[in-house]
Amino acid sequence: MQRIEFSLMQQTIFHALQKAGLDEASARTCARIHTESSCDGISSHGLNRVARFVDYVNKGWIDIHAKPELEKSLGAIAIYNGNRGIGITNALFAVDKAAEMAKEYGVGIVALKNSSHWMRGGSYGWHAAQQGMAAICWTNTESCMPAWGGKNTRVGNNPFVMAVPRARGPIVLDMAMSQYSYGKLQVTRLKNEKLPFPGGYDKEGHLTDDPGPIEASMRILPTGYWKGSGLAIVLDAMAALLSAGSPTNEIDKIGKGSCTGASQIFMVFDPTQLGGAEFTERMADSVADYVNQSEPAENSRDVRYPGQTAASNREQNRRLGIPVDEAVWNEVMRLAE
């Protein structure tokens, strides 16, 4: 397995993004987020997404010069138009603006319409938690998953993020509404591995743990079957409602790749104005410790809270280098030349 040192990966991605036309600040920010995602073990939305992003920029699907514009302000709620700008910088802007509002009101909600792919959703939960804030964020997407009982794609896998700040390591949930994201299917296929559990259906309607046939059929399995399907539909409608933006069926009509035109919600809470910093820390420690003290099941070595594996991967990969798929790494290096 090839490993790449953090700063080398970040610098290579930075050069690739600058060559695509991004200004220096945007390229540095995006390169950092892509590299951090890979370092945390989410290469599917880190290094592996760079070439696709550059392709979208070259096609004119993403406006690399656009900035979010305020459309409506209602105290603790603000609606911004992302103008199909860079998903990462749009999302970081939204989290920071929501955090600023939360310091005043206790809660800040930024609804961002007409944005683009935010890459790893967990990045924005971590970003809020590292400021001592709690967060709930989600995005809708183009249709890429059948609704429960359906055969063709009608709902997005609508990633959902929750973050609780904690000095010993934030509790951060980052999940798609599908059992596995398409990025996870790609990573597993590139490793020539099978999924730990069945992740969808092949074209003949057979449940399978082989990622390739699922990618081909686009019949990914909703998380929790009908429950994940239902939650995906409501997250879509709520994202569009709060942002006065596009739901999945309208994103499909835009037809400019994954998530172009997406509606995204960033809810940030200031714990110091709720139970207070001391309560928050004590409570979060008790939750994490209680989970960690579980008796492991027969096929498990330990039991972890959300975000713990990412933190462990980060420490190891900072030390040893970030694992990469050689073909993907070579492609990004070519883009940077």
C-alpha cells in the first residue's frame, strides 16, 4: 500500500486546483479539506474527488469565482444563495456565519440554496466542534437511490451530520441515507474487496455485497430500509423549504453532475449559552465513555462512538502517511503538473 505524507498530498492538490483556475485562498482551503478527509480515512470524498471537481470546473458547472449572497435575514435564520460556487468554501462560510449568529442568539441557522457538492459533510461538523460549537447539518443531492419499494432513482442519499464538542475528541456523526455512499462503493471496488454487509441490488434485483454491480444498477440500499428512505425524502423537502431552494427533483433537471444546485442546511448551537461549557464537557465525556465501556460482540474488538475512528485514522495517517489508490494519486499528480 502506498502512503503519501500529509503536506505533500495537500500541496499536490493545491497545485491541481490552482491549475483549474481557483484563486490561491480557495485552492488552499479546498486542498486542506480534501487532504484532511483522506487523512481521516474518507478518501472517497478527499483525494478521490479532486479529479471530478476539476472536471466540473472545466465544464463550467461550478463557478469558482462565485460567493454566497444574502437573500433573507430573520434574526437567527439567514438564507444565502450559493450561486453554484465552490461547495467547500460555501459550506465553511455557512458554518462560520451560523456560529457567529449562535454566539448572539444561542443558535444560528444558515440555509444555503443553489450550492454545489460540499465533499465530506463531516468536515463541517468537525469545523464547528473545534470552535466549541454543536452542529446539525445536511444537504440534499440529485436522485441517486430508489425510494423504498422502488426500482429507479427518485431520492438523494442526502448526507446528514451531527457534532457535539468535547475536549477529548468531538462526537461527530457523518452519514449518508444510503447504507454506503457511492464514494464508499468506489473505494471498496478499487481495493477489489466486498462490502461488510449487503449494500444494494444488482440489475437483476439480487441483494449483493459486491460494490461494482450496485454502482452499475444505482440501486443502493437505504440505511434502515424504509426508515432511511423516509428520512432522505424528508431531509430533501426540509432543506428545500428552509433555503427556498431546489429539492431533488429540480436538481435532476439541472443535470450538471453531483449536487450542483443543492440545498444545504447548517444549524449551529452555542453550548455555553445552554447548559454551559462544564456541563457540556461532563455530559459528552459520560456518553463517549459509556459507549466505549460496552462489552464487544463476538466479531468486534471494541465499541466506538461516532468520530472516534476518524480521529484514530488521523493520528495514524499523520504519522505514517495517508493511504492512496495509486491510479487516483497518479491522476491528481498529472492535474498538478
